Amino acid sequence: MCMLPLTLLKIGEKAELFKLGIKSDINDGINENLFRLCEMGFKSGELVEILQTGDTVILIKIHNSRIAISRQIANKIYVRKI
């Protein structure tokens, strides 16, 4: 199966988290937000479902919680469709 950014999934699609595109040599807002997602339980193997998409935000379901993520951050989250 191929790996793709979370932003390419459609409403209702489910996927397995593969990796977060964190770059250890860069200290910016995107990396900080990705680290925060790791702290919230975003890790390889977790299942996510796309609930809603918008121009700037994607609403996902993970761990029976709903979380809104900016498209800029979601583009750095790689998944495998299931």
C-alpha cells in the first residue's frame, strides 16, 4: 500500500497513521504542532477517519475524539488507506 498525506483522503475514508513529517533540524510552528499531536497520541498504527474537510481545516476522528487540524499540518501527516 502507498503512503499519502492526510489531506488527500475524502470524507468517510479511514486510514492508518504511518508517520508525521517532523524535521528535527527545523524549529517552526508546523513542527511544534506536529510534536503536540504526538503528545496527543498520534503515532504509527493509529486509525483515523476523515469527518469533514474545508478550505483551511480537516476534522478527523482518532481515539473516539474529534480533532480539527489545519490543512498545512495535515499535509505533513502520512497515512495508508484501509
